[in-house]
Amino acid sequence: MLSEKLDKALNKQIQIEAESSQVYLSMASWAETKGLEGIATFMYAQSDEERMHMLKLVKFVNERGGHAKVSELKAPKLEFGTFQKMFVELLEHEIFVSKSINDLVHITLEEKDYATHNFLQWYVAEQIEEEALARTILDKINLIGNDKGGLYLFDRDVQQITANSAANDMLE
């Protein structure tokens, strides 16, 4: 059974994951309108992944005797300036999500809810991967600079990351 404090904190995380999905969906749409098909494909996949993170939390909360709530979401921004700025925002957002997950883990220890603590370890590991991926992408972007040919190749590379990730997910 979830404590009231943990139920409330998990519901906050559900909202964060839902808003993350919306943020990445907005980024995907923006990239697509700029002709950045690879980046758009990558961001659409990220949006789907965040929604799956949210659904996993919803099911967990309900299974543990809590009540997962579907709440109003804050509208994401629609413009990102440049693809470089967009990926900086992506990294900053992943760092925010990591902090939120860490805060949740802390609450599970305070509440002595080791089942929820164990469940959240998947999210801890996932956030390590998400931040590492965002940093790797930013490293590539910094190598490109303002080179248009480099942007073309980068866009294709990001599309390949999405394809490889999807193939790995099917194998798991």
C-alpha cells in the first residue's frame, strides 16, 4: 500500500513524464517543419518513450493501492530557435527529470517503501542512459558547428540512433 505522501509524489512524476512526452512531441513537430527528418524521427520516438514511462508509473500506482491521476498538462513551447538550442533544452530537461526521480527515491527511503524503491531503480538507470545520450548528441553538435553538410550528416545519424534503439528494444 502506498503512503499518501508517496502517492502524491508518484502522481507528480506521472505529470512530469506526461509533460516530457509533450515537450518532445513539440520538438519533433518543430524539427519536422524545419526539414530535419532525422531529428524529428528521434524526437517522436523520445516522446513515445516518455509516454511509456508515464504509463508504467500509472499502472504501478494503481496496482499498489494508490490512485494514478490524469492531470492538466502545461503546454510546451513551440519554437526552439536552432536545433543546437533544442538539444541543450533536451539535456536540461533530462537533468530535471533525473532530479525528480532522485527526489522520489529519497521519499521511498523516508517512507520505508522498499517495493517502490526497487521499482524506481529502473527509472534511475533509464535517466543515466537518457542524460548520456543527450550529452553524446550535444558533443556531435559541437563538432559540427555551423557546417550545413555536417548538419545533413548529423540528421541522418540521429535517425540511425532511433532505428538502432527500436531494434534493440525489440530484442529485449
